[in-house]
Amino acid sequence: MANISPFDFWYAVNNTEILKLPARSLETFGSTVINYHHISELMDSVDQVKVREGRMFAQKPQIITPEAYSKTMLEGFGSEAEKYVDWMKSHSSEVRVLQYGYSLKQESFSEHVVSDNIKNVSARVTKELEAKDDPLSAILIGVDKPWDVCLIKLFSEVIQSSAPANIRDMERKRLFEQDNGIPRGVRQQIDAEFLIASRDSSQINGLAQRLQECGLFDEYQDRFFALVKANRK
């Protein structure tokens, strides 16, 4: 996204209406493609409505440690936040924190302008998608600029509706169980990232950052530096 002023950002978020959320939750152990339709009135034209269609690629949700979560949470907050973080760390076996992310693909994006009022256009788009019966489609009404901020609100609501099912799936696989004080799922993710970095050296810096964020660099440093050494040969 381009640089957006705080006013424009919150204006876009607060003027976004979700007409239809995906009927299916985000995948727990893989990525998900959400087909979105963003509808907005053009600012300087009467009964001119822009319809944008695109795909949102939601990444596989990842378990993060209270240690990693606290580093972002404490920035700009005071003593109350510190108390909450201390509580999270002391109850780490009971805390469930997932990290979600998404990306937009330009090649799957299109837009067109319709001469009609926004109520009629929204009704037609809704009817068309109902006929397609796509469980991963979403419709939202928002501002024309910055329109992509509206997708943040969409993704936030998708997360809220998906997280309980994602957590249940992970609990069934015992991924939140502690392995030397760290959720088993986090260790599995780190092992997977070591494997990726061993095949692609451009991923080594990202692995180092991930270990630092999780507070695990000291524990894994011998393995990490062995990987770095191997990639220098």
C-alpha cells in the first residue's frame, strides 16, 4: 500500500460495510484464496459505481509465542500492557495466539464502472455470487480511495470468524502443547523454515529474524550458524 495518512486510513476502515463474509473458514494447515468484490461510489460523479474484483491470498495461520507477541504489543504502551504481557508469559501453556497474513495478486485483479446507484449495484453483485455458490467469496462496500484499506477490515472479520475453528484444529493435533516451554507447533514451523533456508539461502535472514522474534535464537544458534557456514561453501 502507498503511504496513507492516519485520517484516510481510519476513514476508510470506519466507512467499510461487509455485505458477505466467506461461508467457509480459513484453512488451518494451508493457504486460502478469498474472492472479494469491493463496491464504491466515485467521489465526483453521480450514480457512478466502481466494482473491483480480486483475490486475497490468506497465508497459513501460525502459532506465535507470548514472547514474540509481547515485543509488538509493548511498543507505545504503558505499565498495564506490561502486566498483561507478564500474565501471558506465566500462563503460556493456556494462551493461544495466532498470526495471520494476506497478500493481493495484481494479475487476478479487475475493475469496471457501472452507471447506477450503489444499492442496485450491490444487490446485483450479491445475487450473481449467490448463483455461483462460492463459499470463499466476499462482498464489501467501501471508499474509492484508499480502497485497499477496506480489505483490512474484511480480513479482520474473516480472522475473527475463522480463529475458533483454526485453534480447535491445532489443539486436536496437540500443537499448543509445550515442548521445553515452547508450543510444539512453533518448533515445527521453525524446523520447516530451517529446511526452506537450507534450500534457499535468501531465506536465512528471515529465519534469523523469526528466531529473534520467538526469543529462541540462543537455543538454535549452533544449528543456525552451521546453516550459514554450509551456505558459504
